[in-house]
Amino acid sequence: MQEVKLTCCDPYEGTPLRLKHSLVGLFLKTLILEGLLSPREYNRLLGVLANYAKEQVTLEFLEGISPSNTYLLFRWLRGFFTNSFSESMNRFSLITTLPYASATAILATVWDFSKEIRVTLELPQRPPQAVIRAVKRVSSLLGFPLIVEKGSSSLIHPVWTKPPFIDLLEVAAGPHASLARNILGEVLESGGFITRRALFELVDRDAVSLIRQLLDLDFLSAQTTQGGLIFCLTKKGLESTLLDNYF
């Protein structure tokens, strides 16, 4: 049985997040508990995830497929978490301001490599009760035995670093990213919105499914006007369109 030590004591050891597809829903639920995600946003993300058959899901991927009102949340979370993980690691730092999310991220990441896990929670002299409750709940939910140890170290302070910018279209559209950028560019050149007829005159039939994907992933929005259907750039779509010029 592998021992996994979760600590909220100095020094900071890093907080990994690489989730199996089947455990992403659990992580997203913890964001509801943290007050960062609404149930409606949770359900929408699960619907989008169902269209992807990925074995492992990262925060970069969640940022790429999230709608305009939540993709910046996952960019912010990337400042706390890391994709770096090896099976030899056994001590991980909790993010005390995100106890449910960080405990779930660590244990779900380790669980992908070792099914037999015993969790040890290392606490400072003045342990935060919210962290204790979170680790107990997550460990119980995943079926891992828990041992609580009190030490003499001081409470760790969350470490946030500005995450590197990622190409959202590369993440979300993969090999079709270049064509997707061209489509968004045409909308931008038209003033940020374009009629259905004008857009379909600019692309071939093979791009129709990609336009539908851009709508599903909130790079584009569709609106019905008196003049007919128009497509508009969203905040997320505008950022992706300006990538070549500003990043």
C-alpha cells in the first residue's frame, strides 16, 4: 500500500493535477464546493467533455474547452497546480485556500498510478479546520484510509505563479486549429459579427462541422436578428483570433 502524505506545512512541495477522464466530474464538483463553479456551469462542462475521448485531462484542456465565463477560472487555477508528477513522489502540498479541489486533484492523480493508497494528513500547530474537513471527505469518498498527524511546522501559504499563455484553439480544435483561426479571423474582419450567408460563402462544406464545434466551445455565438442569423465573436474567440498579433 502506497502512503501519500498531504501537507499544509512548510516547505511547499507542489500540487499535481492530471486526471483520468472518469474523475474529472469529481474535481469539477469540488469547484462547486469552493464556490468557484455553478451547477449550471458544471453540467455544461460535462456535456462538452462527453465529446472528447481523452485518457487524461489537464487544466490546459479544461481552459481550452470551457465557455467564456469560466475559461479564465481554469487559467487562474493553472497558477496553483502543476502537470509534473512521478510515481516516486509521495509528499504533496495542499492549497489551503482550495482544500477540496487540491485534495481531490492530488489523490485522483496518484490513484491513476496506485490503487492501494493510505493518506496521511500533516497538520501545523494551528490546523485549519476547513482543510481537515476537506481531506476527510475526499479520502472517504475515494475509499482511502486516513491518518492525521500534528507537527510543529508553520502553516503553508499557497504559491501562485502566473501561468504561461496557451493557444486555446490548439487545445480545443487540435489539427483543425488553423482552419478555426481562419474562420474566426473572417468574423473579426467583418467587425466581430457576420451573417450566416456571408460566412458560408467564405468556407467550404467541410468547415460546417467545425463552425458547430466553435459554437459548442463558445469561440462563437449565434444570434437571430431581423436580418437573419448572425455569428459573433465571444471574449474567448476574440482572444484566440488576436493570438498571432499580440502573443
